Amino acid sequence: MGLLSFSEITDKIDGLEESNILVAALEFRIFTHLGTQVRTAEYVSRKAKLTFEGTVALLDALCAMSVLIKTKGKYKNSAETYKHLCEASKDYKNGTVFLKKETRDEWSDLINVIQRGRKEDEGGDDPAFRELFTHAMHERSEKYSKKLAKIVARKAVGNLIDVGGGPGSYSSEILRIDKKANALLIDRVASLKVAKKILRKLSVYKRFKFCPGDIFDTDFGVESDTVLYSNILHIYNESENFSLLNKIHASLKLGGRIIIVDLFLNTNRTQPFDAALFSLTMLMFTDTGRTYSFKETETLLTKIGFGKFKRFDLGRGSSVIEAEKV
């Protein structure tokens, strides 16, 4: 990838315009108000309680961006916006919609965070936020779950512990392939509430057990065959991860596997692209977290007693490190 020109740099900055337009559409529930019908701007303005002038400008901009469709002066959803962004759709991505609205405001504080440091922890863990966040993680996992499951299930999975596994989306796909495996999902009460709601619809549900609690305090047991440590590494600093990975090592049988899913960086910390940008996400949204390189992670695992490392690419900056207890 070549260096960006001045024009390309300013184009990136101008992308904020489109981002704000889309977030405004989510905030005002434009896609929900349109539903399956062809609607006038007057109708949308009335339902969303917006000015007519502002509504027309927003709807026309969304059409210009190929998000909505305009026909004879009226507006309608595309198949994609109805399916994923309209609340009446069975496939409505409520977690993703919530997170996009929530983080858009937070990102506006990036300059202050870089200049002054991370924001102070406000304390506690809001169950309502945790439930919506867990839905968002389930929706995100659809991009990776099948590929990850094939990687993990190429060997017998056995007794699987999913540490901080949120909705259990990865575990359920693994159990779908390995019919003899079972899983223990460990996470906060609010996350497990969402997980049970999702997993009850699946045949693998009967092979799940659930353990509510903080992963730092919860006993992981002993003699597990496989442990999944998915998108947890980047939340914590090295000391915190060392503690959790030690617990995982103690819980595994000799030869048992740890599967770490994360956005790992190459040694120069500028690639893959998504992982490099994710460093700022962790600066913004965690107390101590950051992105780790493959080498840093494997060095940490070696100190604990893991070996026989394998790496797998999941795409979009996400990768897998597999290691065995040796």
C-alpha cells in the first residue's frame, strides 16, 4: 500500500461527513420509520419529530450515498437497510446499531485522550450496556465464526472453556462441527442472559454449561482440553493477561490447547491495517488494554509454559494463535 497523497488524506477526513449522516439516520430511526413502505419526507419528518427541511436534506443525502432509494419524490429502504437497520425486521442488528451510536460520540474525544491520557474509570458495569454490547459481539462474530470453528475443530475439542465468551457464538459453531465436544461459557450475568437467549434456539444448547462471574475471580477448573480466549487479550495490560493466561494453563490437560483470537500486530506494529487502528480503540475504550504483536503474545505464552505455536488468519485484521500446554 503506497503512501496517501494530500488529496487522499483530505478525502479520509471528509469521510466524517458520511459517518455523521449515517449515525444521524440511526439516531432518528429513519430506517425503522420507513419500514417496508415508500414514504414521503413529510411522513418521516412527523414520525421522527424533525424539521421538514432537515428531514429532506438527510433523506436525500442517504439516497446520494446509495443507502436509501428515492422514487418519484418518495423514499424507501434498500433490502440491506430494512433487513439490518429496521427494528421491525427479524434480523435487526440492535447491538451493532447501539454501539455505532454510542462510540461515535466517544470518538470525538480522541484528541483529549491522546493529549491527556485515558479517561478515568467511571466504575461498575452497566447490565443494560453489557446486554447490548453482547448482542453487538454476536453480530460481529458472524464474519469469523465458521472459519474459526474449522480451525479449532480440525482436532478433537473435548471439554471447551470459553473465557469471557459473551454470546457464545464461537463456541456454538465449534460444537456444531465437533459433535462430541461440550462447552463451559464464563462471563458476566448480563452477557450470559443474552447468550442463553441466542443459544436456546440451537441444538448445541444442551452441551453448554454457564458460569456467571468475573473471569479474574472465577475458577476455571482442571483437566480441560481446549480453552478459547477470544477478544480478551486486548482489553488488559500484560500483567493482567499474564494472570489470566496462568489460570488457563493450570486448567488445561498436558497437551491441551489455548486458542487466542485477537487483532494481532506484526513486529513493526503498523500492520495489519485494522489491528494498527485498533490500538487507538483500546486507548479510547479500555482502562489498561492495547493491541499486542504476535511475538509479544507468544513470548508471554512461552514464559507461562505454552509451546507448539500455530498462527491462522481470520481476515479483517483478526488472527488466531494456537498453543499447547507443554
